[in-house]
Amino acid sequence: KIQSQHLALALYYMFLFKITNGEKDLCIGINTHGRYRKEFKSVVGMFVNALPLRCQLDPYWSLNQMIKYVSEMVTDSMKYSYFPLQRILAQHPNISKPAFLDTSFDFQFTRSENIEKKIMIGDCQLRPKPISIKIGENEIMSKFDFSLTIQHCVDSNQLSCTIDASLDLFDSATIDKIAQRFHAMLHQ
């Protein structure tokens, strides 16, 4: 059975392949929950770890071959999700700033009732932290140069996606074209 997050990630790599004029060696960053051991599941605290996912794709693969490759790559990579990013970077001292830290992918499962629901603890409201922050009328600061977030609503079985791109690297017309290309790719 194809997992929806593996399908989405395979499409993202294919999309990056297209917008980078055929770059076959792609690496992106994903955040993992970091709770790789059973006893960590009930511990309070931040265990999040960034994990590089390198995809060396063959442009002649079918979609099924690409999904199978990505699924195996993710499964194999998750075995090492406990390994701190700092140690991965230390193994490559000549790299000043790895490019995969600029490109992100996030897949989230949601339920209809959780979308509008507020979580309150006393007077405090908890809500998810966005990956970009509005800092002015027309200015948004982002943690990544380019990221794709896909939300899968389990109740309605619908996907929604957000493309977040740096205006320092892309002008708004280019971002619009990128979004249109991704939308067209999803509907093929």
C-alpha cells in the first residue's frame, strides 16, 4: 500500500527535479519527532531532529518506481533519525552551509475538528507554530528558502499544500509559476 506522505514526497522530488532544470541529486531536510524509542513517547520535551533525505533519481523512472525508491529511502533514513544533525554536519567540515537546510518538506495529518479547535491551558492558547513569520505589511521571514507543507485531512481525505519561498531568491511571478506548475503536476 502506498503511503500518502511517500507519494507526496516523491512528487516533491519530481517537482524539484523539474524546477532545477534536471538536477538528479537532490537533498532536502525534514524534521523528525525524535522519539525513536518506546520509552521516549511519554517523556515531555523537545526531541525534534532535522534529517537530510538525499534522492538520486533516475529521470526515466515511472511514478511507481519513484514512489518505491522514496519509500525505501525514507524507511532506511528513519532508522538513523536519532543521529544528531550536528554530527552529520561534523562529518563534512568543508561544507559551510548545507543546501538541504534551505529546502524543507513537511507532511501533516489533521482532522476536521482539530483545524479550528483551540487548545487552552488556563489563560494560554496553544497553537501550531508556523514555518514563516509575518514581520511587516508585505514582509514574511521564513526558516527555509523553499519549503512545501502538505496537510492531509483524514476526515475528508483531502490534501492542501503551502509553498513557502524566499523573495530574496525568487520574485513573486516566479513563485506564482512554481505554484501553478506544482498544482498542474498534482492533477496529472
